[in-house]
Amino acid sequence: MAESTTTAAWEPVPRTRTFELVLARVEEQILAGNLRVGDRLPPERELVELLGVSRAAVREALRVLEAQGVLRSRVGTGPASGSVISAMPSEGLTQFLRLHMALANFPLPDVVEARATLERSSARLAAERATDDDLARIEEPLLRMDDTALTREEFNDCDTAFHVAVAEAGGNRLMADMTVAVRSAVRTALLSAFHRLDDWDGVTAGLRAEHHAVYDAIALRDTERAGDLIEAHIRGFHHRIGHTPG
């Protein structure tokens, strides 16, 4: 029985919105498995002939792919030169998600729901998988937050670091990147909410207690409690400060 294979041919593209269609052809090659990390794209002149487009369109597409972190350029004329497919860094994915969230103007309840779902799963995974080093990284911002002299900006930064450390301790890179993106996207709104609080000391005392409880559950490997606590923390804080995610 013949083995089926997935192929994507280099085909000429329509001349409207040409550079975007060049991007689409490169994406097809990546999704089909014809281009992998470390592979080189055909030279510019060859891409022009394969796709039936101008060199300017190819160059524009390559610039976009480099800006996205998909390609890196190697200068020279040898076999190692040219445009090479690179592993997209986590920072690139996080930036795209953050900008998408900022521009899409999602309803706030959707953002809170996404955060609660993501972070519940991350906390459960952290309780299963966190190493001693992971626990130390979670505890570090937690201990900094115990300083009552922190400004609201400093407290917000520590709060972000705590949630990110929990996500990273879960060992799921995609979930961690998405958590970073969502948390970063709401940073400004959260800080504005902090500045509107009259009972700052009371609210932060509650947040500290909730964070410590999450940490303790993770350290004790109590997956259910860790997930329940962090979800309740996110939803409860959102409710307490007037519909801003925390």
C-alpha cells in the first residue's frame, strides 16, 4: 500500500496583495513540513521565478518574516548563507498575543474567563511538576510583595512575576506564553484599578494571603486546591475592584 504524503507545491500567486500571498506560500510550506527549523528558503531570484512575483514582493515578505522571528538572515555566498527558518522565540508569540488582545478589544468577562481557565490549569500542573528551583522562583516575588512599602507599580510588577512563575512552573510552554500575554495585556488596566482603590492596604493584605495560599498548595503538591485557589483569586479580585482582572 502506497504511503500517502502531504506536499505543497511552490505555485505562482495572484498579483494582488502580492507580498501577503508570498507569506501565505511560505506558511503553506512550513505547515506541510517541507520547511523546518534550520532549513533555507530558496534564493530570492528562485522565489521570484517559482512564485511569479516581483523581487520587491519577495523582499517585503522576507522582511515581515524576519520581523516575526520566523526567518533569520545569514550574510554571505556560501552554503550557510541566505534566509533560514528559525524557531520562533516565546517572546515573539507573547508579543503577538498581547497586541492582538489589545487591538481586538475583547469583552472583559472573556479576558477574566480565559485567565481563570489558563491559570487554573497552570497551577495544577505546577503542583505536579514544580522543582525546587521553580518553587524558589514563585516564592521570590511573593516575598517581595510582603513589603508594605511597595508602590502600586512595584506591587503590580511583583504580582505579574508571581503569576508568570506559576505558569512557567507548570512546564507547558504554550500555556505559560499565553498567560504572560494575557497578564501583560491587562497590566495597564490593572494598574489603573490599583490607583483607584481607597482601601489599598486592606486589598493588598487579602491579595498577599491568597498568593501565599496558592504557593503553599503548589509546594504541598495539592493539585485540586492549587487550581481552586488561583481561580478563586482571579475571579474574586475581578469582582472586588470593579470588573478589572487581577
